[in-house]
Amino acid sequence: MPMPEEDRRSVVERYGERYGRFGYDSRSLGWTGEKQLVRFGVLTSGFDLRGRTVLDLGCGFGDLNRVLAEQYGDDYRYVGVDLVPQFLDEGRAKYGRDGVDFIEGDLLEVEPPTPCDVVVASGIFNHQLEGMDEYDFIVAVMERALSLSGDGVAMDFLSDRVDYREDPLFYSSPERVLGIAYGLSRNVVLRNDYMPFEFSVFVYKDESFSSEDLVFERFKTGGDRR
């Protein structure tokens, strides 16, 4: 199921216009730079990514590579997907190397060139949609992402527990998103401990546990970095 055409067009026009004004700048993405590094730090905290392949949906400039490189040097592989060609060109120029790839395409239809261990997404649920219910979009993306991942997914959201509203932003219910995550796995985490009006959800594919101690095997073996 592809992203509705009107929403694809809106994404390309919105961010293309911002890029025309700001160029390679976090303002083109609608963020401030330091906050985005905080988000990336949180999203990568739920997995040990050394030697692993990360698929970044809605990758923008691919700046997730900054955090990955700080943590793992060159010992990771990265595939970034975005609809905005200008962002991808900047990403290739700044981060391109063997093991770092950028693909232009719909995140609901993309076929990564290599199997991926972890799928991350930052900011892709933050705008209202015209051709699709926002929660249906969240379900579709999370299902697709989980199907493409070997280990699990990490995604962030604007929370509806805010003291302000700004159109055309979309504010997700943490309870509802957590319910969606539980529909995909019993091994999930919701983090709302780093910014008051944002949260991240982690969905792990390994749900195995021992009937003797009722502790997830992934937790016992140190499969994440929390």
C-alpha cells in the first residue's frame, strides 16, 4: 500500500520549499539541530548496532550517521530512505561511503538493497495527512518496518499531552500508539523521559521468554543498551 499521492506531493513540496530557503540546515527539516541529536540518541539507545544494518525511514539529510559514527565508528551499515531528492543528495555528499546508501522512494513500498536489522524513523508522523487517517498510517508504517527488520523498530512521535497546538502538526496519543505496538509484539518500550512533549516507541521482534522466570530472553542477554 503506497502513501497517498496527495500526501507524497505535500511532503516533497513542503520540504523542497524549506530546502530552497535554508539549504543544508536543520530548519529545512523543521527541527533544531541539537534537539535532533537528542532524538537520535534515544532512538539508537534500544539496540546494540555495532556491525548491524540500520534502515532510516524519512531520513532527511541522513544525520543519524553522526550519532552512529560517534558510537560505532565505521562498524555499521546504513540505508536512508526519503521522498525529497535534495535531502538525499546532501546525505550522499556528507556521509556517502561503502556501507552507507540513500534511496529515493515511498517508505511504505521501499525495498532496501540489503537485509536490515533495525528500522528507525524520526519525525515521519508529525504532520496531518490528507488522504489517509494518521493512525492507519502509523499502523501501516510500523507493520512494514517490522517486516523489514531482523531485530525491531524504533520511532518517535509528537505527544498529544501538550500545552500548545500548531497546524498542520499531528499529535499522537501515547496510549493509542502503545496499543498499536502491543498488537505487533508483547516486547515493547515507550519512552517519554527525554522531552516532555515527545515520545519514542520500541518494538522488538524477539518475544521469547522462559516459563521458569518470565523474563524476556533479549533482556537477559543484553540485546539493548538501556
